[in-house]
Amino acid sequence: MGDVAAAAGVSLKTVSRVVNGVGYVSAETLASVQAAIDQLGFRRNEFARQLRQGTAATIGLVLEDVADPFYSVLTRAVEDVALEQGYLLLSASSAEDPSRSRRIVESFSSRGADGIILAPARGTDPEFLRGEIAAGCSMVFVDRPVPGIPADTVLAENVGGAREGTAHLIAHGHHRIAFFGDQESVYTATERRTGYCEALEEAGLESDEAMMVLAAPREAPAELIDDVLEAADPPTAIVAGNNRWSVRLLRHLKERGQRPLPGFVGFDDFELGDVLDPGITVVAQDPATMGRLAAELLLRRVAGDEAPHEHIRLPTRLIVRGSGELPGPFAER
Amino acid sequence: MGDVAAAAGVSLKTVSRVVNGVGYVSAETLASVQAAIDQLGFRRNEFARQLRQGTAATIGLVLEDVADPFYSVLTRAVEDVALEQGYLLLSASSAEDPSRSRRIVESFSSRGADGIILAPARGTDPEFLRGEIAAGCSMVFVDRPVPGIPADTVLAENVGGAREGTAHLIAHGHHRIAFFGDQESVYTATERRTGYCEALEEAGLESDEAMMVLAAPREAPAELIDDVLEAADPPTAIVAGNNRWSVRLLRHLKERGQRPLPGFVGFDDFELGDVLDPGITVVAQDPATMGRLAAELLLRRVAGDEAPHEHIRLPTRLIVRGSGELPGPFAER
DNA sequence: GGCCGGTGTGTCAACGTTGTCACAGAGCGA
DNA sequence: TCGCTCTGTGACAACGTTGACACACCGGCC
């Protein structure tokens, strides 16, 4: 900036005014400064600006894995909001590892993130997060909350959605329904299992531990699935607790050549679910809206909004495509 | 840092030494400084550090759309390399819009990105990129190059892969094969079409413009597809130029209830391609390796590696699953 | 004429860190 | 004893920007 000032024969401050478009600058001064800027290829040094201003117009996004379509769609929505409002977005995958997640949050926060949208990994230390918030880094939780932390949350209607999906199978004549969800320590997994159990109970059906698998879909051994499918009293229908489990199970069923196909309802939609035959009935979430709302909420906080914390529950939507309507043994006709 | 120094009764510089673990500090001084740091919850201000050091240990990643599974997997791989080497990753989707892409690159670069991995949007101004590189921001192009720019590239074997996929259909008795690819201005689209044309030519088949659609898969009207499928001399097989087109076409074929199913080979693998019936034969790329190699290459450049630019071509792999082996009218038996 | 607000420009300090230099004591070999 | 290296610490400037403040000029109004 000094060079530009010298070239244009003005003071540093005047160049600063031109660059930022604030304050009074005469037309001719402006022109000569602009010319000097263009000629020298000057670019404002953001580090110095950030240091001086104490802010970086940056937000962070930490979620389990960008390669998961649920999160990648959410990421894109956050990106769009951030770009629109002139914020830079930092993002990283926690890989569901609390220490990696913590490292990421620390690095974002020390790099001046004004706020962070966080899908907390299971086992995240609440005290740590509390400290970050106290240090001035706003937080919005998406997909999963951390109980007792003063922050906004944007979650899906996990219990209600899973209840509806399960009830849908029951209504089509299934009484013996298996549930496959993520590890017990994952919030959404237990919420959705709760919804599943509620639906069974409402229908007067007994829930059976042997019909519930809670494990990481990527790591669960195939035997775990076979144990359920080949139980003495096997299920006639399946509820998948997330899109990873849906894909895993559908692949497994195809490999087994399972016939007749069990009734199937997946939580969270996934690509090609409509193209499979039968189409896969799902309880769809809306990751794009989730991301957009979280980003807008966070940016409001960053801008100084002190209103009470919001706890948004996004409704789910049952999309009927065939697999959830395969008649069970107790179907009316 | 001043507060810590005061609390520990030492100079600023000594605190700096403790924080960075460089230089000589006596055990007891270290202990008292550490205590002061912990007590005050001190965190180094990265802005000031960056200003002083002139670097931010940051790299950027700009691609078309994180919500596209190809790019989301690539992103995850880049993330992992960056994290491993202590770099922060900035990433954003260009939405295939040159001006958005440019804005993103500028913002990354002015925020001190030491280098950028770029999947250049079609129509990206080479002069602009040249300027960024001259300004000290290393670049690695993934998926698509920008001709004439001094930078490393990591690309897929587009021509060879498409040729192999098309030849595979021909070998199974198809002589009339349609090609659906991205807009003509997209590098990979024309490369893959070239491979497709080469395979036809090698087999002594005539290529027919009416059998080639080059359009954005999201925006192409359904009639465009129907025009091809319902041509006077309709295709018996289809090559899809990317995973977006594969999904679009498979959905379209299902909606039409098209029978018999045309032979089908997709460029780039996609989730559930193996679960569909028949399984979808694809020419698979390896986005994770592409991302990893690009990130490693970029970090080497950032670290000062001045070796000649590398131009890596990642091989593709034909995965046979059924749709590409449906016999065509000229099948031998 | 004196005062005012609007316009245009410059000086200076400060943001928080780290590299350079300086200094001082201890240990040691010549 | 001198000079050397190793250890431990501090003073100070500099990174490039911007906010606070000061100043000077102009036209208009009482």
C-alpha cells in the first residue's frame, strides 16, 4: 500500500480510503490512486486488515464426512449462504472422531472464525465447546445437539419421522420389523430408534432387542446383518436409520438374492432410491434447508443478534415409492 | 500475550518462545509461563502471526459442486491430506460460473492461501490465473486443465476411458450408440466424446451428431433425451458422460418404462450402480486418489519444490456389472 | 466578519506477533 | 586470565492495515 501511495503521490491513508471506498476522496485523486493500484497490481493484505479489525468474516463448518451425500448437500447450502453474505467458509470432516473434531474447531477458532456450524462428533467434550463459545465463537449445532450448551440447534424430526416410517410398514401388514441404525452413542441413531419403538408400541407390538442393530454402517460385519435376517423369527420388513445403512442393506439384500424382498423404509433420502425396483420408500430429511437455516442463524449471531437461542426442528417427509408398501403377512388383502 | 508475560513476570519474547517451543527457556520459566497461559486461557492470535510471518498455512480447493459425489469424495481426500500436514483448507463450489469461480479464487488468495487446487469452471480467464500464479499462489488443476498455464495437473484418462467403455458396448453387439455429456465448453465432456468417437471409428462405425447430446445434465429438457431415444434409427445403447448424466438417464429410462433396456455404460462410478438391476457397468474414476495426489503435489509446491510441472493422468477402470453386457442386435449369439 | 457543516487529505498510533540483536552468566579449554 | 561457546532472557522494530484525530479549504448563513 505504501508503494501505491508513493506512486500516486498521496498518503497511505488516502489509498486506504480508495481501497475501502469510505470517506471523501476527490475524483482526480481517486483516478490516480486507481491507476497506481492497477499498474502495481496491488492487493490489500488481508492479514493486516484482520489483525487491525479483529475479525475475518469467516465461519466454520464441521461435520462427520463431506463424502456423505447428506452432509455434502448441507455443505453446499452453507457455502451458498456464506458466499452471498461475503463470508469465507472453512470446512472439515471430523470423521466422527472427537479429538479430530476438537483439533478442527480449535484451528478454525484460532484462525478467527466468527462462528462455527457443528455436527458434533459423539463424545465431544461439552466443556471444551462451552469454552469456545465463551471465547466469542458463536455456535450452531446441526443434525445433533450437545445437551446443556447455550447454542442454537437445527435438527430433524428424528423421532416423529422414524415413528411415521415404522407405522407405515405396520400399516402394510408387517409386525416383525428390524431396525438398523448408527452406533448407540450417535444422537440421531437413538432418537430414530426411539421413534421406531414408539410406533411398535402404539401398534401393540413388542419390540425385540434382537431386531435392533446399532453399529457404524461402514464397519458392521456382514454377519451382524445376517444374524437378524436369519433369526428364528425373521423380520418381514426393515427400517434403515440413515442413508449409509440403507445403501449397505440394499446392497446386502441384493447380494443375498433375498426373496421375497422385505418391506423397506429408509431414513434420509438418497440418490437412485427412486430408480431401484421397487422404488425405496424413505423418510426424507431436507439437508439443504438444514444447512441454509443453520448458516443464516449463525450469521445473525455473528452480526450480534442476542435473541434467545432457537431450536429448530425440521419436519421429515414420507416419500412413498414401493418398498415400504410391499405387503406384510398381516396385510388386509 | 502481553497479559501472560505480565502474569508470569517475564518478557513478551519469552512467552513467544514458550508458545512456539523455540529457543532456550529454563524449566522453571517454562512452567510459570505455562501456568499463566493455562490460567488466562491464552490463545495465540493467528492474525498477528500470519501478518508477521506472511503465510497462513492454508490451501484452497475450488470445484464445481461439493454436492456432486465425484467432487465430495475428492474434497474429503484433500481435507485429509491438508489436516495431516497441518494446513487449513478453504473450499467452495464454483457452480460452473466463471465469475463466481474468480471471486472465490481472489478471496482465497487474498486471505493468504499458499496454493489452490482448482477444477476450473469453463470459461475461466487464463490471464487471471496466470496473474494469481505470478503473485505467488501455486495452482494445481484437477479434473480439467487450463491450456497454457504453468501449473501441475491431475486428470483422468478421459479419452481412453470413454473409448474403452464405448468399445465394450460395441463388442456386445451395439452399433448404434448414443452419447450424453456435459456442455461442449466443459473439457471432460469433449474429451470423453472424443473417446466415444474414436471407438466408433475404430470399429468402422459412423458417428452421428444426432446421437450426441452435449448439455448440462441438470438443465437439459426431457425432450432432448426423448429426441434421441425416439429417433428414426434409435440407439440400442447409451454412453453417459458423467455420473450426473447417468443418474438423469437411468431415471428417465425408468419413467419411460423403456423396454428392452438399452446397453448402458456410465463414465464415473456412482452409489447404488451395483444395486440396480441390471447392475450398471461403468468406467470408474478414482476421485479420492485424484484429490490426494493433487493435495500432495500442491503442498510440495507450497513447500518450495521447483521441479518441472507434473501432468498426471489417472487411469480409469471398467467395472462390469450387467448393463454394458446386454446384447445388442449384432451380438454374436 | 464569524461561525458552521461539508469536503478532502495527512499524521500517528495501534492491532499482537516474531526476527534480529544485544547482553549476561556459566562452563571450559588454552 | 582470556576468549570462546552455550544457555537464558529482554528490548525493539517491523509486518500492512485502519481508526482517531487534526487540519485546511470552501461556500453559505446569520
